[in-house]
Amino acid sequence: MVVAARLYHAALEQVAHLTQSMAQHGLSVRVLIQSPCYHPDLVALTQVAVCQFEQGMRGAALELEFHGLQGVHDVEPVQMALVFPSKQKQQSKYWIAKAWQRLEVGGVLLLCCENQYGAKSYDDFLALLSGNARSSSKSKTRLVVAMRTEENLADEASNALLQRSLDEGEMQQVTDGFCSQPGLFSWDRIDVGSAMLMACLPSSLAGVGLDLCCGYGVLSRWVASHCAAVEKLYLLDVDQRALACAEKNMAKFELPIAYLWLDAAVEALPTGVDFVVCNPPFHSGQSRDVQLGQTIVARACQHLKKGGLLYLVANRQLPYEQIVKRYCPSFEVVKQASGFKVIKGVVE
């Protein structure tokens, strides 16, 4: 979510204010909040409105659920929507367009974004989409408000922009026949690290495998295509959209495959697997988070059976060797090139 905590609070206060005003006129208010993180103000908002939370990232969804805030996927028409843009512009415009599409006539969309993450561009986008957007800027952030009206509902230019934004943000065919979606890691091309890891993987991989942090299934498709002795694959990712794309990309294989929407840093993983392939993340939102990658690497090792193989790729400077060595005394850096390294470990 590209918004600081204080700004998140301010945006939710604005939604609550508008909701209360509508409720005073006897309206039952339905509010959609796109990609929210937990905040006490969300709980307060549920007391004055029927709230619908759409969150595809497992960690944030778990925290919402812990506080009794359930996510939804088939969202009915709403009177209000609040959108927090992501760090990827196509994805963010897609979210705005989806929320705009769900608004009833007379409904209001609010967008909150820090200026450094492209707030002005989203302000301009909503101005074109609605014809009535107004914005306020404070503390290096921007809050944009726009209303769905009969006029913009009938406007050809607005409808064309809406459809283009929906089309560009949907799951789509990209390089090498993969299905992917804007906002996923290296969504429109195979990243250098994964390509290097695939070049180092042996076709002798066998038994039950786990593609940890699988993304849209690049590594899994290589394994399923080249390793005849593999009996089953687990594909695990924190992002629901990634798993949906991975399922499309693996549909042609008869191999038993389980798709797991889990947070690899905190939730239980499949145990006793024969091999793990992994291109671990090292960012949380906009921030570099080396510890996240280290945690995932450690958990990958912990869930391998004795004699199990770990193959991972990482930026060369990331300190993963000591983590692997702790669980896999027999390990080696198989290759280093282009700023990346491939590490192989064997659990003993």
C-alpha cells in the first residue's frame, strides 16, 4: 500500500465523514476499500457502513481477518470506494477503474496517495475519467475525490479510458506464452535471476517439489517440462493474483499440483518435500527487507526432508549463505553472474 500510516488514518476519517453524512439521510451505505491494511479506523467504519474489503496479499488479509474484517471478491455495487494505489501504475489504474465500475450513479471514489509515488498522475487520470475530480494536497500527499454521474457514465471518452485501463490491467499473455498481470514481480518478462536459476536446475529433480514464492509459475513450468521424475508440485505465493496466473500457466500439465495462498514467512508450509526452488523476495512494499528473504530461505530449508535439495537465486550481495549453511552443511554457490548468484543446498 503506497501511503503512510498517518495518511491512511486521514483517508479513513474522510470516508467515515462522508458515510455518516449519507447515513443521516437514511441511506444504507456500502463502501469498498481496495487493498487495505488493518487500522482501528476500519473497525469503526464497519459500525456505520457495510464495508467490503478487497485484499489479495495474504499477510494483510490475515491481519484483517484476525480483527474480524473479512475480504470479498465478488463485490456488489457500492456508494463509496477508497483506493490506495500500488507501486505499479498499470495495476493502480486497473484498481481505480474496477472501483469506478462498481460505483452506483451518485457514488463517490476517493484516492489517497503520497506525492512521491505518482499522486498527480492518478489525480489527472481521475479527472479524465470523471470530469469532476477535485483534490487536496497536504503533508506531501494528495486526496482525490470524484463522483460517478449520468454525464460521465454516458461520456464516450471516459468509457474508452475506463475500458482501456481494465484491459491493460487484466491477466494477459506475455513473453514465452505465460499468462501474467501488471503488479506481479517481473510481470511482463522472465527476470534475469529466474532465468539463471533455470539454467542451473538439473532435470534429475524428483519426488515432491515446492516452488516457494512461485509468482506466475516460471520456475514450476520449467520443472514440469524438464523433470520427468517429479511426482507432485506445490506452488505457493503470498499474492492471489500470482497463483491465478500460475494455475493458467500450469494447466497443460497432468502432474498433480497444489496451489497454496500462504505467507511463507509466518504460515505452515508443506513438510517433507524432496526439493525446493525459490526466488525469494527482499522487498516489503517500497522498502528493502533483507530479513524477509532470510526468513523465507530458512523456512524453505526447514521443510525439506533429509537429503532434500534447495535451489535458490538471489542478488549477489544478499547474505543468504550463512542461513543455508545452518541447515545444509553441504552447500555451494553454483553460479554467479549479472549481479546474481545461484545457491544449492542439501539437507543432512
